[in-house]
Amino acid sequence: MTETTDMPWFPPCRPEATPAPALDADAIQLFCLPHAGAGASVYRDWPVLLAPGIEAIPVQPPGRESRHGEPALHSAVELVAALEGPVARRAGGDFALFGHSMGALLCYELAHVLSALGKPPRHLFVSGLGAPHIPPTGPRLCDLPDDELVTVIAKLEGTSPDVLAQPELVQFLLPLFRADLEVWETYSHRRSPLPVPITAMGGRRDPGVGLDLLGAWKELTSADFHLEVFDGGHFYHHAAPDQVLAVIRERLGERVPTAPKSTE
């Protein structure tokens, strides 16, 4: 049973009038961590789309959506330290992790921490992020002036232009974006290869994550590695969710019902 203090991490992402999806008794849990500036609602459709064989569990870090009154955390160490307990308690015997962009970094660190606790994930899905042992180049985005940072956010095409056209809303969101970008840009890699299979995913037209950076995730696992490239940019998975979820099902070995054999 999830402790009451853990509930903010795992908010319901569907209208109250929509029933929870039916799950198999042995459904695999998939914890889903959002990208910079986003919250659990980016995965609001996944619980229905992945049921009944996979239980998608969107994760809500502090500082966004239902937790907007809490301060955002500024480092991967802080976030993973806060998250490891709730996930360890919620996770059953068979679970996996999915994260996009900053969420991929947190999933990677979380996989290491949980493995050290004797509770390794079945699979790690990292999306829209270059391998973290290769440090980012160029100026730190978290230090850019507001107008330049908004331009960067707009080019990634993950935030509605209607949102970016509202100055008051932008000023409300920018501190969260800066905190999340700081998580990535101050990260220091000190890990040995992870004994967990990794699937790296990305968009062919992602302006900041080339295929070489995605492929470098292979160096961070001593288990199986797969690279999946989709049409689209940084937020390719918004445009082609069916393809992404099909890869997740395949990697997790979700059972597909087969027709009974003929007795003839």
C-alpha cells in the first residue's frame, strides 16, 4: 500500500468520471517521469493505452501542476533522494522506468539507486536525452535571459504557442524551467555501467540530441541495449505515441494472446 505521504508523487491523471483501466493481475508497472517544465499530465493517456498488461504510473515531481505550491528542486541528487522512497514502496516485483529529456536522467539515476537497494527495474527507457556521461556543450540554458530562454523553449515545440504568448504565464513557468534545466546542466556522471537493459529513443530531427549522443547510452549498461529512432523532433513521442508504446510493449515482453492450436 502506498503511504499517504507518497500520494503527491502519483496523482490521478484522468477525469474523476473516467474509470481506472482494468489491469492484469501480473501487470508490469511503468513509472513515467516528465521532461523539463512539465508534470505528470503529459502521460495522462498512457494508463489507458498500455492497460491491461502494463500499469503506467505518471510521476509528479514537486513544483508543477498539483504540486505547484512546493519549491522545485535544482539537482538530480535532490530529486532522486526525494523520489527513491516513494517509487521503492510503490513498485511491485516487476517494474520499469520511462523518462523523457530531464526525466530520462532522473530515471537513470533512480535505476542505479534502486538496483543498489536490491530492487532493480526490469528495463530502463530513456527518451530525448544524450547519454549523461557526455557533458553538455555550449552556454548553460538555465542562465539565459528570459527572452532567449523562451526562444529556446519555443524551438523545441513542446510548449503551446498560446502559453508562450501570455507574459504572466511565462513568468510563472520560467523558474520551473530554469530549475529543471539546472538539474541536467549541473549533473556530474560518476556511475559504472548499469546491469539493466536500456532502450534509448529519440526523434530524427531533434535539434539538441543527435543519434551519436543517443547511441552512447550503450556504454552505460552491461545488459542489452536498443536504439529506436522515430520521425519528429524533440517531442517526437507526442506525434507518434502508438509507435512508442509498441516499442515499450515489445521490450517488456507483454504477452499477446494467441489463437488456440487446432486439434485436427
